[in-house]
Amino acid sequence: KYLDISTTLGGQQPRKHYGITSSISLAFPREIDHIYTQKLTEAMKPFGVFEGEDELSHRLAVLGKLNSFVKEWIAEISESKNLPLSAVANVGGKIFTFGSYRLGVHTKGADIDALCVAPRHVERTDFFSSFFEKLKRHDEIKDLRAVEDAFVPVIKFKFDGIEIDLLFARLALQSIPDNLDLRGDSLLRNLDIRCIRSLNGCRVTDEILYLVPNKENFRLTLRAIKLWAKRRGIYSNMLGFLGGVSWAMLVARTCQLYPNAVAATLVHKFFLVFSKWEWPNPVLLKQPEDSNLNLPVWDPRVNPSDRYHLMPIITPAYPQQNSTYNVSTSTRTIMSEEFRNGLSVTDEILQGKADWSKLFEPPNFFQKYKHYIVLTASASTEDNHLEWIGLVESKIRVLVGNLERNEYITLAHVNPQSFPGSKENHNENEFVSMWFIGISFKKLDNSDCVNIDLTYDIQSFTDTVYRQASNINMLKDGMTIEATHVKKKQLHHYLPPELVQRKKKVKIKYRNLTQCFCKNFSFFFWTQEGLSATKPMPIPTIDTSRSQVIDILPSKELPDASSPIPTSNLRVIKNSIRLTLNR
């Protein structure tokens, strides 16, 4: 283990501790803590977070077959490259796992992240050609596809019903022994950057397990925190929240600070620590080490861009990186609020005032905001749709960043869950996915109303998506993006009733109060003739399908930024969410 030794006063025995600081508490669990931990385990079972013995055995069997398959392929490649038969017999090759499966916290039906490690004479091109063809001929392999130009190149497939994402790395070794340990930094010497990236997942996962005091307590705590994060809508590295490895590092740090605590206590302490954490101070599991390999590492003293990271959580394996570079002002605000809420709920649970099930209750996202942007991605075929929504989702954080920079917006909250488009709003032959972004506006005073124009914010986002799709030759006929502004009361047009049910409100019966309110509250919508206050405002839409021109607001209609505005009369008129932006 990575342990620091600190000598106590008075000649006492030196005390061991984990991580970069001493522990907060070395207290051992009480009987009641074990009882709460058992209750926590029972509360998680209905969510399918624990896999049965049969399913676990099936995974082990599949990984065993894949490992043999890799060894067989490497031997064939070695023979084709005229290696001596004695070398071919001992060339080896190995499958390593990482991510949730390696950490021991995978859920039922989850995929497996794996890495194929090969000796120096096996090229990456061999992996994406001959190995891919070998997989294609295997009866138990389904849904095979290669993503060779990805940031971390990968082959994806199902092996006897289990989804596997397989990376590749070749080491500067003549052979790959079965007992190879990937944690040594010297293995990175003379490797290309794609191999270093591919090795990183395994090295980080192994280092996390090495740095926690008790693996079983860590695993049960991490299962609880991951379930909580998913239920609360804050589990998504792509959308600017945290991904699996980041949650694992936060839990690991909690375990280092309370090394003898059991899971129920650790869950509570997790919320205590991170509800009070002073970001952007980084979370570190160990002191960063320099291996003199000249690889780029996270270091705000050297790299100016690292100083702008809002919520740094630093991977413990060299080269150290910030796993949360996607976090934005909005997502950090949302997660900080959730940490505080989690602390409040676990306080109640450990006082006997609530059950663990309360921790896993989902928030009512669709009641939280008055204004939403609905982002709709459409395609004409199922395959095109899967490809298209993957790209659109990967860029949604660009839109969130654009909205955050708008002077009138204080928070842009994207719900990580996507929803299928309703048939009444789209053609039957279209494949549609929708994301919802809740918007909070700045509180302003002393004006009748304000026109908030989100045209540029959304146009620059859609331009980014189309440009990326064009650059990678993905863009096809029928692929479109629409951005629609809706109020909370209009959400039932897009979502099932159970998601948008509202609490009944008492009707105001005082006529003079109603009249007074209506005088100050104007409804506007855009027509071809200009601004009208005589008809109800339609739901404004930005259609980005590519054939129409952008309709620019005349300068005289733009809001005067110098005029302050009252909160009660805040209005989103158009992006020119009256903008029609199809190119």
C-alpha cells in the first residue's frame, strides 16, 4: 500500500496513514454501523446493482475465452512475421480489465472495459485488421464494430451476450507474461501516445485499488454512491458531471480519511467531506510523481489551462490527469447542491428518521425550472440515429457553456437522460431523441420586460455539431437538430404525464390582484410583420436542418442591455428562439 508515516510526539509509535494527509478518524465501527450497512445493502438490491453468481461465472468464462483467443491470434501474427518457433510458443499476450468490472462494482448487464496487451512486434494495424477479421468469424461474437479514429481507439462487440469494449496497447517487450503488472511507469517508455492512453484505464484502476485501506468497504460504498449519482442525474462525464472513475476517486479519498469505517459511515462521510470541499482545490489520492518520461501531466503551476479547471480530481497513475475537465460552472453548482442534500438525507438516516431508500429518490427535474430548452436530434434510419445522437450528446456541454456565458442566465442544467420523441410531434419514419436543459435566469429589477435572444448561443452549438459531423464524413440526409424553448406548463406536449405532474395550486380569487398582475405581464411572439401582443406566443423553435436562412432581428428590436429588468416579467422571446436556422 501507499502509506505515509508520521511520527507522533512523546516517542510514541509512528502512525501509518493513507493518501496525502493523515486520517480524520481511525474509529472502528460500532454494532449499529454494521446494522446500517446491512440496511444499505438491502436498499440497493432492488436497483440491480449486485450481480448473481451465475452471471459472474458467465463473465469470467467469456473473459477466459477472450484471453485464449488473443493469445492464439498473437501466436498466429508472430508466426506470419517469421519469428522463431521457440519465440512463438512463449510470445504470450493478455487481456486486462479496468473500469467498474475491475473495481468490482459492475451492475447487472453492464459492459466490460478490457485491454489487449501485445508484444512489440504486433502493430495496432494488426489489431484493427487481422484480429478484427478473426473476431468476425467467431460464432459467439455479435454487433462487431471498430472505432479506429477515436481518441482512444476501440473495438466494440458482444461476446456470448456480454458487451465488451476492447482497447489495444503494444509494449516494448519481446513477450507478455501472464503475471505482468501494468503499474510500473517504466512500461510507458518508448510507447506511442495511443498506447499510453489505452494503458491509462488499467493503470488508474489498479492504483485506486492499491491506495484504499479496505477494498470491500470501498466497493460497497462506491456502489451506493454510483447508484445515488445515477438516480440524482449527475452521472455523466460527457455532459459535464462526473464519470465512473471520478466517483471512484472521491470514494477512495473518503476511505483514506476514514480507514476503519464501514460502508454506511463512509457514505455519510463522503457527503460530509465533499459538501464542504473548497473547489477548485484538487482531490489527490497520492502525491504526484515525476517519472522523467516527459509526458504531459496536470500541473497548474506549469500549464495555464489547468488553472481554469473548476473541480479537479487527479488520477493517481502517471501521467496524472484531471478526470473532470468537462465540469462547468453549472454542473459544479448542481453537484455541490446534491452533496449538501445527500448530507442532509444521510444525517436523517443515521438518526433513524429516514430509510436508505430516501437517498435514492430521483429529483423532479421537470418541476424545478420555469424554462427549458428541448434539444431534439432526428435521423431517417435507426443506424444513422444511433450515430447522430452519439455525436450530438458529446457536444451538449458546448451548448451548456454557451448558455452559461449569456449575461441573463445563471444556470443551465442538462438532464443526462434522453427521451424518445413523441409521435404527435414528429413523422413516423423519423428516429428522434430529446434532451432537456433547465434554465435559471438572473434576477433583475426596475423594468417592464426584457427580450432575451439566445440565437447566437444555439447557432454556434449547432454549427459545431454540423462541422464535426462533416469533418468525419458522418453527416447524412435527414440528420437534423432542433432547439425549442418551452415553459414548464408546456412539457406535457413532450413527455409522459407521470414525469410532469404538477402539484395543485390554490386559485387566486381576488380580481383586483389578477388585473394588477396582468397589466405588468406582457406576452409577445414574433411574426413576419414584427412584434405582436395580440396573440398567444407559440413555442419557438430553432430548426437546424440546412436549407433556410437565418432570420436576423432588426437592430431596433434588440433589447437595451443597459435597462434593468424585473424578475416577474422576465421573458424569453426568441432564440431568436424565433430563429430558424437551417442551412
